[in-house]
Amino acid sequence: SGAQTSVDQIKSSGTVVMSTNAEFEPFEYKDGNKIIGIDVDIANAIAQKLGGVKLKINDVAFDSLTMELQTGKCNFVAAGMTITPDKQKNVDFSDPYFDATQSIIVLKGSPIQSRTGLNGKKVGVQQGTTGDTYCTNEKGTNDIKVGEVKRFNKGADAISDLMNGRIDAVVIDDFPAQKFVSKHPEKLVKLKDALTVEHYAIAVKKGDKAMLDVVNSVLKELKSSGKLDKIVQNYKSSLEGE
């Protein structure tokens, strides 16, 4: 037999290690001392596929996740991580398992009908999100040139400014966007046009084909059986119940 693969090592140690940053509801977040979420449910399926090994979760800063893989501290990263050309230089990504959409919310009857309608307008964003980065457009390379960006810590505060006419639109993750619009259907509309779409995937150490194959086969099974949709809906409804 050849050299031991990462998967052989996991099976003989009886533990698979996932690194994440547990501050990203509903993908990974703390419930008391426990870390739960969509990514954790997927990770449990990976542990099952590896013969029912134990799942250990390292909770680290988002910026250290790539390092965790490179230094062998974990076998995979599941952290609502977006596939980007930059990250692809340092890790190998699985097939995408979730499309994260930044949605646009406007008042009913707003002249803003599509994403290009945001050009020159005053737009509210949640600080530090993709929507923030995209609207801020530091490099000036994005196709949409917003007039002014107003940052909020909470999505709800952005929505209240929109309803009070202080801003023209809100750009926010699609999960909360749906929630806000269903709370105020008489006032708010979510545009059909998304501002951006990102693909979330699981990362493994560059060149770790054995681990990547296991992850991809688990994702394939979860997708085709409809289990992945169930997992997402389950956490989505718990979010909506807040």
C-alpha cells in the first residue's frame, strides 16, 4: 500500500477536524457552548461518511482559516466561505453547496427597479458584508457606482432608515431580506435583480485530493437526496422565528 492519505489518517485517529469561525448565523454559530448550523450539519455528514468518526470543531478568526489548513490543524474548513480566485491559490474548494445572494430592498413604488437603479443613489448596507464592499467599490471596478453608502451594524436599522426615507435602498443578505419584506409587505419590495451572488464551498488543503473526494461525494448525496435543502430550510426557519 502507498503512502497514507489524509483520509486513512482520519480513520485511524477516529477524529475529523473542521475549522470555522462560529459567528455566522445560520451557517455556524454558538448555542450555549455548542456550535451549530448548516455547515456543522454538513460536517456531521462528512464524519459519518468517514466511518462515523468523531467531529472536532476549531473555532478561530475568519482570517486564520487558510492557515489552519496549511499548518495541518484541520482537515477541512466549513465557514460560509466564498470561492474567490485569491483563495483558490491557497486552498482547494469543493463543489459549491450554497449560493449567497446580496438582495436589494426598496420602498414600494420606488423608481429603482433593477440593480443599475442604484447608480448615484444613497444605499444602506450592513457593515463588513459583501454588500458593503461592493457598494463602497474602493477600486472603482464594480459596474454599479452608488452615490453614497450608509453603514449599519444591524440590518433592521438600515430598513428603518429606508422606511423613513433617509436612504433610497438597502443591500443585504437574502436570508434577512426575505424576513424584512415579509414583515412589511405593504411597504417593502425585494427586487428580482440581485446585486451579487457568491458561491459557498468547503475548503481543503491544496492538493488533498482524498479529502476533497469525500467532501464532494457527501455534498452530492446531500443535494440529490434533498437533505441539503432540508438542512438549509431548517436553519432558515429558526432564523425567521427570531
